[in-house]
Amino acid sequence: MRPISTLMRMTSTLTPMRSERISRRAALTGLAGLSAAALLPAAPARALSASQATQLVDRVVAEINVVINSGGSEAQMIPQFEAMLRRYADVTAIARTCLGPEARSLSSGELAAFTEAFTGYIARKYGKRFREFIGAQITVTGAEPYRDRFIVKTVFNLRGQAPFDVDFLVAERGGNRLFYEMIIEGVSMLATERSEIGAMLDAQRGDVGALTAHLRRAG
């Protein structure tokens, strides 16, 4: 069993049937991440280059390599991962996309509170898995254009395990180059988290405020 498959299952709160549908659709089409990307606002026209997109992911990968090989505890790694998200990821766009249509009905304050809680939740959820990657090496292997954006490809090499691919989708908005999606072995992080956040919102009877409070404790 490939290690990233274990990671996706351990971090998932979907029912097995719903999770299986998402994984199967991604595996069959290889486009789950690009489909989820279509849910994001269109990036304004700009001159983002392959080298600029690659430089961003190079910085992300360099920092992840330092963190996972630092020998730090989980409690030390998670804040570092959250700081990386805030520096290099378009957390506002990711949070809005994962919340879905309900985001349009929120006030700016409510959306900011949800985004803050969501970012901490994602950092804890995925950050807890960092220790499984100790001794790993992550390398950037290239970039491909996608519309006005780029897909930057990386390979995670784990000790004693088969390598696996993680693609970062990078765009430029407001003069900032940020990634807004990760595709892990063909499975979209946005699609997975959108489904999970939807299930959590259903459990909170559609109350985004209650969902925000739940996310502050979850992960």
C-alpha cells in the first residue's frame, strides 16, 4: 500500500463510499485538481512565468524538507507548517472554495473568521502527518502551463517506500504568487476538503458560525 494513500485515509472524515467516489473519479480522469481549480475565481491576466512558479514551490519544498528532517516534535512542526501555509498558499481562496456557495452569504468578518479557523484546521490535520515523512526528500521536477497558471510537479521520496507525485497549482493574484491546490497522486486536495467541509456543515445544520467554532477545535 502506498504511503500517501494511507495519509489520505487517515486524514479523511468522509464516509468510505464518498471518499471512494472522489478517489475513483480522480484516478480515472487525472483531472480532479483541475476541476476543483475551476471553482476558484479566475486569476487576472498577468505575466507569471514557469520559473517564477517553480521558485515559489522551491521555497515551499525547501522549508518542508527542513521541518521534516529537523527532529522536531509534532507540537513544533504544526506551527511551522501553518506559517508556511500563510506565507505561500492562497488560504482565502482555498477556504472560500472548500466552503462553497455559503461563502457568498457571509459578511467580511464572518468569512475572515472562517478562513482563520480553516487554516488552523488544515495545518493541524496535515501537520500531524509530517513525522511520517522524516528522512524523506522532496524534489521539484518541472512546471507545466495551465491557463494563466502553472502546475509545478514534485516527487516525495520516502525511505523504504515508493516515491509519489504531488503537484502544486500556482497563480498570481494581487502581485502575490501563491499556490492554491495540491494534487496528491491524482487526488485533489480541494475536492477532498470541499466534500469534507460540506459534510461538517451539514452536521452543523448549515450554520457556518458553528462550523467555524468546530474547526477551531478539530484537526
